[in-house]
Amino acid sequence: MNTAANPLQTSYCAGGASTPPAFHPTGWDAAARRAVDFIVSRLDEPLSIQRVARASGVSTRTLHRIIRRQYGVSPMALLRRARLARVRRELLAASPGTTVTTAALACGFSHLGRFSQCYACQFGESPSDTLRLARAARAASEARRRPPAATAAAAA
């Protein structure tokens, strides 16, 4: 698995690691892939470590070991990182009715204060800043695409 291209590797702040872990190919690569695939496909569901381990075909202890070895975080920190990445994608592509709360709840976060704290740690800005900046960028892009006559009429 190419960890450099993995969207779950965007930041190590949420998991406590300051640098990416060294990649060591082992016989556990397939189990790690199954765990990540299972987590990513069920970000909106409440997941337990036992459920992820069962889906990966390994014990919970082995799951902790292989996820920590490949990603430098616990399986639950990996789940949180994947959920945060999904919320960020949703905020960046938000429709007019999207709010930070709806995006966070849709991705399985129930404690919004803790969510906001983890989001800011991972991405360096608050989720509301991400949403505001994405909407501003979209509005500027739409303004550039309008013909000059439509822009003048809209201003009047």
C-alpha cells in the first residue's frame, strides 16, 4: 500500500505522532488494507475496534499492531482521521444548504466541540473557516464565468 498517496496520512496531529511512520511491508499488508477499506466504507456508522478487527480477519491486538506500524496511530485514530478527511471534502464541495453541523453529523461525529478541535488540529483551520473560504472561492469562480453584461445587470 502506498502510504504517501493515502488521504488518511494528511496529518499526524490527531494521532499524536509528529512524523510519518516508516513503511515496513509485511504479511499484514492485506489485513491493514481490509481494515482501511472497511473503515472508509463505513465512516457514517458507529464502529468498534472489534468490528473492524473482525472485518479485517485479525484479532483486535493484531489490528492495533498493524495499524500502528503502518500508520503510526491507533485504529480509532485512523477512523477519526478518515472521518475528518471526509468532512473536509464535504465542506469544500458544499451546496448552499450545507452546514458544519450537518457535515459533521453525517460523518459520524456526535460531539461537535471535540470534532471542531480535532479538525483544527488536523487541518490548521476551523471547519467553519473551511466552509466560508470554499463558498467565497466558489462565488469568485462563478463571478469570473459570468459574461460582462450579466455581471453589470446583477450589480444594478
